[in-house]
Amino acid sequence: MSTVATGEARIREVRVTDAEITAQLVDGRTISVPLAWSWRLSEATPEQRANVQIIGNGDVAHWPDVDEDISARGMLAGTPAPRQKQFA
């Protein structure tokens, strides 16, 4: 018998605390990253953090109030959100 991993990680549920972003994946894994990795969520209110939609068949968590998207792939790869460049 052989076991084969299937496709990409898909998000089932996301929670944001004052310290971290935690995603429950469809396959049962739990992954988390520091809240500081998302400057938009770091600056958001608790209500804005709670308003999250899972989109793209579970590929991405989207927070419409702060225009933030975080993928399971990015969380697993350890890719923080880049901060916007300030133009003078």
C-alpha cells in the first residue's frame, strides 16, 4: 500500500488573536503564524479580524474590511505580507 499526499493545503477555518493567525486545514492540520506577519491584520480591529471569508476552494483566507489575503501555501512557506511602499 502507498500513501500519496493530495494537492495543495486547503483552509477550513481561520482565527486571529492578538498574537497569531491560526488556520485549520481540511486535512486536519493546524498551522499558525505570528500576527505581525500581516501588518493589515495587526492594525485591524477585532471585528475586522473576525470578518473573514474562505475563498478559492479553501486556498485563501480573505478579510474584506482590510483588503488582506493570506494563503495556506504562504503560511506553510513562511511568507509574511510585504508592507506597502511609501511614496514621497
